[in-house]
Amino acid sequence: MRFGRCAGSPCTAKVGRMTRNPFLVGAPSPIGMIAALGLALLAASPAAAQDRDAQGRLTVFGWSLTGARIGMSFEPDYLGSNDYRLAPTGSLSLSRHEVGEPRFGAPDDGLSVSLVGDDALSAGLVGRWRSGRDNKNDLRGFERVGGTVEGGGFVNWWPADWLRVRGEVRHGVGGHVNWAADLGADAVERSGAWVLSAGPRLAWADDRFTRSYFQVTPLDAARSPLGVQAFAPSGSFWSPGALASAEYRVSKHWSLTAVGEYHRLTGDAADSPIVARLGSKDQYGASLSVRYAFGS
């Protein structure tokens, strides 16, 4: 049995996953799934042979395609909802340099590009897509919340071979224009074909985020057919939680990954009628996906 991180590239990125609920790793990602399938087919085509690295992986502008993942997720319909749905998900993994074994990345990591540091401590840019919230079903009559690109920075720190700590700070552009941050730790264990990880999570956002997602205006209350009361939240958004994942390597190239996570809404977010009356402060998520690792 072996514990800890694997050697990896100092410059890696994971792209293609979209999240409607910012916590849940199995959020709908038709763009990511289509991109993963498209590049997987491209990587397998003979026409792309001239654009491959030393390990036979497709390269685009110096970035090597190291893996593609597609799957299905089970998640709340919106942040604070108690209604769940199945949705497709997908992502791509790219590396700037050749690596013998991919670096560990938690399923809920944002799109990341490492710029400085080494295998023990690194930092760089991070981005996430937070889908908008519809005004359907329980939220009929409510004002819609638009989709948002969140960009910022991240830090990865390995205080021990078996423990990774990661923090992200981001600012929204295009939808909500608020600050958000995530802090998490993952204990990583490798045993044969298995890669197991688990650890706590803490999500934070500023008071404007709380108002954007949990406020009930008098107009919202008047238009809702469910008789909710107006509510004006205040204070920052805090949500503790946990995530666990298990990846089983079926062969050199193929692996299966199962993920489960939980978050608890607190403070005024939990007291909002959107959660207390129409939804739930307990937020669960799960996903099952298949991953293909490119290269010889």
C-alpha cells in the first residue's frame, strides 16, 4: 500500500465541468461532456498523429490531453433545493509537460493552471462556471439568477505525503459580482488499483452573494403561488461539508470514479424561505463517471 501524491507536472489544468450547484461535483455539463467526447475521438484519429507528444497524447498549443471523463450526477435542482435530478457531467485534463503519472486532483477542484511552485506547494489561476437559477417549480415567480464566470487564484499545499490542502478565492463576472472562496483538505490513499480520498470542505461568500441567492423580495413573495414571505438576508454565506471519492483503475487507460458529498447551509441562507420553506439546508450530491487516460 502506498500513500500520498504522485509526481506531476508543475503546470496542469482541468477543463469542461460546469456546476449549477457550486458545491456538487456531478453538476450538469453538456459542454464538458461534448468536448470530452469530441477530443477523445480526435485523439484517437490517425490525422492527429503529427500533433502528439512523446507519450502519444494529443497536444493543442503545447498542452497535452491527459484524460477525458464523462458520467452522470445526482444533485439538488438549485442551491438550497430539496428536489433532486440526474444530469450529465464531463471534464478534460491537460498537462503542460510530460508526466509519468497524473497529479492527484479532487473532483471538486476548479479549472486550474499552476504558475509557480513545485510538487509540495504551488499556486496559480482558477476558474469556475456557476450556472444560473431558473424561476420554475418551487421558485415560480422569483427573479432569475444569471450564470456567472468566477475567476481568481488557488494554492495547493502538501504538508504530508498523504494530505493535500487547497484554497481558492474567486470573484464573479457576468452574473453575480460577488466574492467566493473554498477551503478543503483531502487525505489520499493509493492501494493497488484504488485511489481513495476524503476530507472536509468549507465554502464562503460575501453578503452580496447571500442576497443574490437567498433574498425573497416583496415582488417575489407576491408573485409566488406558494405563499412565501419576503426575506432580507444579511451576513456572509458559510457552508461546511465533506467529500469522498473512490477511483478504480480497470486498466492502464480506463478507470471508474464514484463521488459523494454533503454540505450544510447555515445562517441567513438556511433561514431563507427558499431553503426553510421550499428546500433543505442539507445538500447532498453523488456522481459516477468513467475516465480515459491518454498516452502510451
